Amino acid sequence: MDLSPDGKHLAALISPDGAQRIIAIWDTSDMAAAPYLIGSDPRSEPLRVSFIKNDRLFVTTQQLVDFTLGGSAERSFRSKTAVLDLRGNPVRMSLQFDGLTSEQQQFVGVGGLVSSLPRDPQNIIVRDPVRGDLYQLNLYTGRAERRERGSSRFSGDQADLNGEIRARSEFNFDNGAAYIAQWIKSPDTGEWAEHFRWYARDRQPVSIAGFSNDPNIIFVQSSVDRDHAAIYEYNIRERKMGEIAFAHPVFNAEGVIRSTSPADFGEVVGFSYQGEKGQVYWTDPVMEAAQTQFRQALGVHMRPLQWIDIATGRRVGLQVPEDADISMSAVSDDRKIFVVRKSGPMTPPEYYLVKNGQVALLGRAYPELANAPLGPTSLIQYEARDGLTIPAFLTKPDPEVYGPGPYPTIITPHGGPWSRDNLDWDASAWTQYFAARGFAVLRPQFRGSEGWGQRLWRAGDREWGRKMQDDLDDGVRYLIAQGITIPDRVALHGYSYGGYTAMMAAVRPNGLYQCAAAGAGPATIDLFKKGTYGSRYLREFQNPTADGEDPLRRVNEVSIPIYLYSGDRDTTVVPAESRAFAAALERAGKPYKLNILPDMAHTLNTWTPANYAAILTTVEDFFKNDCGPGGL
């Protein structure tokens, strides 16, 4: 959901039938009236909608594209952007990117949004996704004017709130070593100059987090000489990193939030950071008070948590939600009207409009789950066998339905592997689907996970199938020791990199798992290494970290049944990986099932309800009927 800058209109993606997404527009002065609905083509569904002016919407759609590759019919997805008025009519424009035919321009749309120019009532700035040219678009006359030409040398143009491009990045080499340099425009002369650089092999990114009202001061995010990234003030004239503007004691600082209110335009009102999930530290007293009031009004309860800092072992007291927490999805420029999102591990997202001191429910995702026996989730830590502290999210079944435990358990490692989970609603649906059926679900943030600090992240280097896999096994042992898990009723289900871990779980002779389910898993590390080697940046940034064990080469050691599934439209981890592992299992006489799911690509945003249902029901069926003696 998003709110217009003046707070008079509300836009949302909704799905009345649970299958097709459409856009709904409300007049906030008459919320009792039905919203105006903007339909969509089944082959071009909206993915995101946001206000760029009070009566103009920036919409990103996902197009299903059929094409022929190597003589075979293929299907993939392509995104397109458009500007609509409040009745869903495309705004007519003279925009034509250089080098594109009219047909190609139709596929691209209006390009990428660089700045909504909040102080300009008519214009925005967009980027040509092919050449990188920047254009100023008038959303009412349709006039398009090129402001800057793109460059093969520079990318990542960053604009301040006034639309001035003030920072850009350069990818280059220093004696063969790849680096990214940050170029900044002088506030005095307008000349560009390199200010700092970081080398891909060092894996300590330094980036512009935001601008300030002082043209000489910008905000920089850096983890140099720190386990957790902080946000610093940077003096452009002196080329000097100044004081820390914001840092969290145990989590990464991420970004700067600035006001678009005419009363204090451009002033910093908060900082975002990666906590148990994405959080905001509000420096503005109005926003801080609003967060407190909304938590009270919507029944959010916080609880204390003793946290062990992974890098230092120091104990830190935190406050985390018992289940759901709130976030402010949208705020009017005058900070008087809010759209508040409430969500948590047991609470699918709910949206509320707060206006004139009144809180009104706008809608819920998955309303059918209101009375489902969903399970509570907690953020925990356990110790790996080498002493490293591993964070994890533990979901238990509803004790009123399934008793105090112990329970059959599913270990669900995330993909990536440079990724992480959050203490929030699991959009994949896997966690609560199985918790509602009596399973405990553990999502370990194994070494190599990103977003928990440098030490945990770097500890996964060259440990695929080794210490990264040990962390999963040690999670099982921890749950058994805590009386949470039935020792002979454990399975592992993972997707993408998690699918690789499922294959490895079938190979490792530790007797912890009764079966494994591998979704879109690479059967060897070669696929990942080839993909990262093909990028000159990733060749130094990530490729050297991907080393370890190949399940395909150890297929004769498989000792438990395994279910392999993949989408037939997956171009990230191609179905050939699952097929190759299945063929090797067949030759070795090992128990397996293989399922290539129709019309399914790799990523969540492309999945249809049918894709979700196919994954959930086939994995459940495998666990019930084929998982060790008697099923899971």
C-alpha cells in the first residue's frame, strides 16, 4: 500500500480471487466507499505501485514472455514500468530511449525511477535501463527531456531530494584488482572527483547512504574495521570521514530517512537497520511517538531478549516483538496520515489507515488464516561445535493443538547462501504450513548468512557442505537436547542453496535426518562458481568463497530418501541440476522422487498460487509417505 503525498488517496495491490493482482484506489476522505479498481492483463500483472505525485502512480508490472532458445520453446518473465493516473489510464509521453525500436520501448516502459522530485509538482527523473541516460519526464504534458547521458564508465547515479545527481560509482581495476570507486560532485564547483574506493576481494563495501541539507555533508555506510556496518557523516570538501551518525550495537545500520514535509524538508527523521527484521530508529519525535502509539493501539507487545554478539561474545539486552510488530508503510508529507503495516511470524500482513486519531483496518493478506493453528516463533541462538554462535528462528506448533512437544521437525535453510531470514511473516508459506500440521521448523542463520555481521558472514568462506552444513546439524542436536525435537523424526527442506544443503544432508552419514527435500538445488558447486566467475566483479567478491563438497560426486553415500523438485521455467538453477542428481541416484539404486513443476520459475515474485500449492502439497506428501520408516 502507498499514500499520496497530500494524504488524499491510497493505492494498494489486492487480489479479490487470490490469483490475479489488481490495483485499488481509495479516497481517504470517504473510506466507506468502494475503491476504484484498475484491472490487469493476466500476462502483465502489477508487482509494485507507488505515488510519485498526488494523482500519478508509478507501476511495475511483470510480463510473461514466450521465446525460442536453441529450437525449444521457453518462458520467462520481464518487468516493465508505467505511469498511470488515478483511473488507470497510461500517461501519454514522448519518451523514446536511444537505440530502441518502438516495440522495444513498449517492453521497457518508462525505465527506472531515479527521483520523484517531491518539490516539483509535475516532473520526475527516470533512467534508460539499457544506456543509463537520465530523462526528466513531465507527467502532465508528456514531454521528455534528456538531462544526462549514460556512461560505460559510471553507474549507480544517486540523486538528492531535489533531483540533483550528486554521487555515482565506477567499476574499474587497479593492477588487475577489481574495485568500486565512489565519485561525488563538488558542492562548490560542480566538478566530479573520486573520493574513496573499496576492493571486491576485501568485501568491505563503502556506499552513499543518503544526503543532507548541508551540501558539504553526505552519509556513508561502511563496515571497515567493524563487524556491523555504521553510518558516518562525510565531509566532501575535506574528503574526510567524520563522526558516526548512527550505529546499532549488534546489527547493521542500513539507510537514512529524510523528511519530505515542507516544514522540515530534507531533515533526517530516522535511520533504518537490520534487526530481528528491518527496523527504524526514529530521531524525529513525531515519528517516534507515532510508533509507540501505534504499537499500543494495535496490541504489539515487546519482550526482553538476551543477545550474544557473534563477534565479541558480549551480552546485550534487546527488545523484540512477541509476535507481530508494526511499520509505517506510508506517511503523508505533513506526517498526519499514516498507513501502518502489522505483521509477524503468526500474523500475515494487515494494513491500517490512521487519520484524525482513528485507526481503521484496510485489509489483511491471507484472511482465511485468521483461525488457523499457527505456531509461535522466537529468535534464538545456539553454539556450533567450534564455538561460533549461530542465530536461528524457531517455530513451534500451537501447543493447545499439538501439546508441549517434542515434535517432528523440519530444518529449513535459506537460499543465497548470502542471505538471511527475518522475524516476520514467511512469504514462502513453508514455515507456518508445516507448523500448522504439527511440525517444529528451524531456520538456521548458518555461517555465510549475510546481515548478521562480518564474522558470521566470512566464517562460511569455502565451507559449502562442511562447516556451513555442520551448523544445520548442530541446530538439530540443540533442539533434541532442549526436548523440542523427536530424535528420529527430522527432515531437511531447502530451496536454491537450501536445496544444495538438502542434497548434502542425504549424503552426510550422521543419521540425523529421515529424509530430505531439495528444491531447485545445484548438484555441484560448479554451477555457482561458473555464474560468479562470469562476472568480473563477483569473480573476486564471491567466487573464491564458493568451495566445498559436491553432493553429485558423493551420490553413492546417500543414505536417506530424497525428493527433488524444480520449476520447468527456472533459468537460475536449471532443472538439469535436479535431473542430473536423480539420474545418478537411479544408477546408484538410491531412493528418490523427481518432480519438474510446470510453469514455475526460480524466484518467489514469479510464483503463482498453483506453484505455491504444488511445492507445499508435494513436499508434505513426500514427508508423509516416503520419509523413513513410517513417515515424518
